[in-house]
Amino acid sequence: MASLFALRISSLHNQEIVRSWNLAKSGTKKLCSSNINVNEQSFGCVKYVVLQGHLSGSLSQKIPVKCIPSEALGSVAATGNPDQNIIMVDSSIVSSHRDEMEFSRVNCLVWVLHESARSFAVAVQTLELAKNRPELAMAWVGVDVHAWHKSIAYQVAIYALFKAAIEVEVFLSRKRSNNVSSVHEILSPITNFLGERIESQLNLRHPKLVQWFRTLELPRIAGMFIPLFKKWSVDYAGSGVAGNILAISCCTAVRKLGSGRVSCPLFSASVEDALVELMNLSHRLVSIDKLHYLATEAGFEEDFLIHFGSKVLPSNNIEDVEFWIGLVQRKLSNAFHRENVIADKHNFHDKVQENSLATLGLFAYLGRETRLFLSEMGLKDLDEQTRDFLSYLECGSLLMHPEFSTLSEYQLFMEVVANEIGWLDFYAESASKFCVKRRSKQHPIQAEKEIILYTVLTVCYDVIAGFAHYNNSAQQPLDAKLLDFLLQRYQIILSMYWKSQHKCSSLLS
């Protein structure tokens, strides 16, 4: 099986591309390093060759015009003439780029999954084995004679994707050592489960379909992914996590398809679990900043942020906290420009002032999250010093920049902050811990309150200290008023922190 799988890949892959492109005969031009010609006037036909052509460069680069419209990814027909164009995009969609997607590796895989599913559906329609009743008569009474293979087409595409990823990772791991790869151990169970499910459905239709699928269709469809994985594994060479990044990209692409297309809730849940396991495994092998770079390049930064954004604190590694602070600063600065938060405000033409606003956005978010956490924990009767401290954090932008004092301006400011860094959860670990403690009722109410306050002050202290460390490392100049503001907050939090620690020690001793 393995040898057949490997031998058929190259020739079948090339045949599929040529077959899909046999209508592009006039007005042609070459794309990148590809030898396949594309019709000059219909870039609306987003083709697999585009993906292949761009492999000569970095797929991590953003291509603002020639990228994959999201409508195209959802418009794959499960039926049709094999000689027709793969995906036809309406001209109105091409002309309006409002819903375009970045040309990333993950989006590339999503596109090929759509094409693979369509390709399988077309192939199975041509088989006499699959036709067990008069289809014309059934269609006449409104029966969808193709429903059975439509329901498994995406499962077949995903199965081929994972089989290809595992085979490439096994090859890479053998070059490193003789040990079984972690990617193989994580993906194999869910891949085998899906394979058994597919073959069971094919067997119900006709027993010989299973052999046809194993010897012909699986190698052919997997051949659409193997060249991509080989190219990308070369790009990731030396990272230490090449196989992991490929596997995470595959899981993310499957998530993007949606559970509705997969039509198997248990498998979809298993993919989610595998994604978490692969992310954690990768973080044990490389630093968080390197993993973020690889995630961004591959196209799964959002999944990376959602997963690790809830694990920022508590942390014993100040460099990790520094990385997160710097990332938040950059994202907020870009978001304020993108959303025109500072477009008509003359005070922010200076880079120092822009950095100042991003810093205030970070601490405003910290204040907001702290207030919500305390409310969730049921702590409403806070002392005046604590209330004032949280108010200064959340509303510092109003004190520093009066131009945000109007309700509409402040709402826009906070909305942009929340939308841009909403993945950052300072209190995720603490919330789960205190929920368990409150259910077990191990502590008196007052002791529990002091412990919660101590946790809050620890988080705030860590963020302020992390910012100071980041600012020192980045040699980023600070606005004088902002520096004074932060020093005052630091002195207050330090005083409150030591008092709270003393109270907790006294109550629990």
C-alpha cells in the first residue's frame, strides 16, 4: 500500500492539473515559475496552478489583489463535467475584494480540500459500480442520486490530507531519528477512524468501491497535497518543528471547512483536541516568539493567539511576558491606524505619542478585564484604593489625552482595543482555579476574598513589570506624562501587593 501510494503520486498529480486546465487555450500568460498557462482575462477562475506557482516564493506574503475570495471556497460544486473549470468565481465577486482572504498556507490547504472533494465527487459519478438503481427514475421523483457521495466527499479530502501529512512527517522523523514521531501518534488515531468510516460507507454502496478507493482515489487525491508539504517542509527546515507546523496547518484548515461539511461531530471534536495537543507540543520544542512567527507565516496566527492568549499569566519567564506585551503594543498601534482612531488627531503624528496610546490601550484592557473578573468572582465591595487603582487603569487614556473624553471617542477606543486583543485573557488560569475552590468551600469568605484580591494585584504587577522589561529591551522612548502615570501606578500596586500578601499570610496561617 505504502509503495503504491508513493509511486502513483507524481504522475497522477500532474495529470490532475493538466485535466483541470485544459480550457485555458488563449490569451495566456505565465504565473511565477509554473509552466501552466492561465487565461489572461479570467483570473476569476482561481486555479490550483496558482497555488503551485506561488510555491516558488513565500506563501506567507500577503497578496492584496490576487488572493482567494471566501465565496470561491464555498462555491465548489459536487457535480459537473470533469473537463469544466475547477471553480468559477462570479465576476462581481472578483471585482469586489471586500471578502478576500490572505494567501496563506492554511487558506491554500482549504482551497485544495474544496477541489479534492469536488474531484472525488466527479470521479465517483463516472463509476458504474456506484450506480445500483435507475438514477434517471429516482431523479425524476426528486431524489438526489448523488447525495451519498456528496456526504463523504469532504471526509475523503480530509483523510487524504492527513494521510499525506503523516507520510511526510514519518519521512522527516526518520531523517532525524528512528523514534515514532509525535505527529504520527497524534494524527494516526483520528485519521484511521475517518478512514474506517469512509470505507464502511463505500462498502455499503458496493464492496469493490473500497479497493478502488484504496488503490486509485486515495493516492490520486493525496497527490494534490504531497508537493505542497514537500515544499513547505523545506521552508521549515531547521525550525525543529516542521512536522508539527504542517500538522497544525492541516487541523486549522479542517476547522475552517466547518463541522457541517465534515458531517462527523466526533471527528471534528478530535481535530480540536489534536490541535491543542500539537500547539502545546510545539511550544515545548521552541520559544513562544518563534512559534508565533511560524504560526503567522503558515496562516494560523488566530488559533495560536486564542490558544496561548489564555496562558500568558501566571508565568515564570519574564521573556515570554515581554513578548506578549510587545505583540499587543504592535497590534494596537496598527489597529488604531487601521480604524482611524488617531487619523484626525494632531497630537498623534509623533511615534512616541502613538506608542503612548497603545500602552494606555493595554492598561485600559487590563483594567477592564480585572473589573470583569472581580465581578465574576462576586467581589463588589472593594475598598476605595482598589477602586481608584482600577479606574486609573481603565480610564487612563482620558486623563492623558482629553481628546478621547467624549463618549463616542472613548467607546471607539475601547472597542478597537477589545476587538484587537480580545484573545488575551489575563485571568483564565485564575478563574478556573477559583471556580473549583468556591465549589469545594475550603476557605472562609473573607480569606477567599483576600486571595482573589492578591491574585488580581499579582496579575497587574506582572503586566506592569513585563511592560517595564519590554520597554527597556526595546529601548522605546516614553512620553513624559505616560512615564509619570506608570510610575505612580507602579508605586500604588507595589504597596497594595505587599499589604495583600501580608493579609493572606495572616488569614491562612
